Amino acid sequence: MAPITLGVAVLALLALEAAPSGIARAETAPSSAAEEAESDFGARGSILEDGEPFPIEGLYSDKNDQAGEETPPDMEQRAEPDTAPKPDAQPVDTSAQFQAVYNVSLGRFNLGNFGISGTVQNGRYALRGNGTFSVLKGWVFNWQGRIHGSGEATTDGANPRSYSFSQSDGKYSERLSIDFGDGYVQSVKIWPKPRPYPGEIKVTKEQVQHVVDPLSGAFLTARSDNPRADLSVCNQVIPVFDGRSRYDLVLKPKRRVMVQNRGSRNYSGPAAVCQVKFVPISGYPRGDPGIEELRQANGIEAWLVPLQGTGMYVPYRITIPAFGGYTAVAVATSMRAGRASRAEAR
């Protein structure tokens, strides 16, 4: 299944892809031994348009054959390439640790929770997330997913080093990883080997320079020292590459709201509401109805809230209306932040 993830709307879109009526382009498990052999380690054989693209491991049949891997390595344990921030970017001096739990619903269905934890310290960040979505206690639908990202946190935003995503619905499983370096994507690995989509718009090497993965795009791009719902955090364009698709998220200020919750484990205070416009660029089938629906959607909102003492703004609520006839909502039910040495309740 291709993870079409809207960066700041990463949680809500995971739910959309998991839903039976979503835009997920899932492939069924191989039905024969021959098909299973063909679905070993692979990467986007047709993802790039030109003949001499940037070095992407496993994208070409000769490199894939030389690799000779039948089973993927542990993606979270693999060596990460050294990267360097842009010359004018400086490491942020934030030292923070945070945890958030998001409840995800699709229409009248409460799908489940997705937890995100992160640490930013000494100019570096590490983010992890995992969750389980189900319908009717798994009788109709059951999905599990994990996500991981790391890199440099700079004054110009996230400079990713690695990103991985894995998912399973009991019948189909997929693992994906991206390595970044020198300001662009260096390698993409996907298991099982994906099949090209008819009419797919190819991703070019120019399109994956200075991009971010969906996770760092959601949690490491909005910063302000003003903790009062600074709407300037909505003035940005986030260039996202999720391993398959390249798209921009265009954020614009919409309004300020006050969030009120009881208890110390959740956030109460001002939120900056951003209008989010999804702009597809490449890596998807031409004329895909789900992509077109996202492109035309005008009611996508991201509520960004400040993490006390960090200068970071993170998603509190994501809303994607009228998606396949449903409204997807991801809202934080627990949000805690503190210094990197220890997590403290906000």
C-alpha cells in the first residue's frame, strides 16, 4: 500500500489509507510461490524519469541483483548516512522530549489510537510512532503501523537522515525506508517489491532535493518563540516525499482558537488553525480519484499548538472533510512535554 501521507496530516491520512473505502492502493499477498519470489526486496524500479539519476539503492535491476538480499535488514538498526545542514541553517538549541497520543476516527468509526514520541537535543531529533486501527474489534478491519524518523533539527527546519514506515492489516504487510544525505534522497527501499502503477507520473531527482519525510514534516517544521498561537507558523510550504509520492503541503493562516481540556495530561490553551492545501507533484497514477479528491479539498485543517519551553508547534487536531464521503479526524487525547532528560506533564 502506498503511504499517501499529508505530512502535518500524517495521523489522519494513515487512518484514511487503512479504511476499506480509502485511497490505499494495496496489493494482495502473493498467491503463488513464483509471485512470492518476485516480491522480494525491491525499490521503485520506475520511480525516476532520467537514465542517470541520483544514487538510489535498489532502484535498478542490476543493483538489486547485486544486493542479493532475500529478507530486509532491521531498518531501525541500519547505519545512517552523514548529512550536513544547509550553510545558513543553525542547530536549534531546544532540549525537549514529548509524547502525544492521537485518537483517529473516520466518520462514525472510531479507528483507534496512534502514539508519537520524540526527542530534540543538541541539534538532533528522533521521532517514533505506533498504533493500531480496527473496526468492530478487528472483525471487519484491523491495521497496525509503525513509523520512525531522525535527523538534524535546524533553524531552517528538519534536515532528515532516515525515515521508515511499516504496516500490516493481517493479509498484506509492507516496509519502507528512506535514507537522506547531502540535501536529497539517497536511497529508497520497499518490501515487498512494488509493482508500477499504470499511467504513473514519474518522480525525478530534482523533485526530491531538500524534501522532508511525512513525520518530520508534521513535527519539526513549525517553530515560534511566541506561545500564543502564532499564526505565522502557518505561513509555509512543506515539500514532502514519502518514499513513493512527492507532494507539497501549502499552509496558510486561518484563525486562532482556544482548546479547553480537563486534566494535566492534555493540552489546554491557544491553537493556530492552518488551512492545508494538498498539491500532488509526482509518484501517483495519472487521474487517480483519491489524489484528485485530496487536491480539490478546501476544508483540510491542522491545529498547531506550542510545546511549552521548546519553541516547537505540533499538531493537536487534523481534519480532512468529505474524504470518500467521510470526515477523518485525528485529535490529541494526551500531550506531555519536558526537557530531554525527563518528560514532564504540561
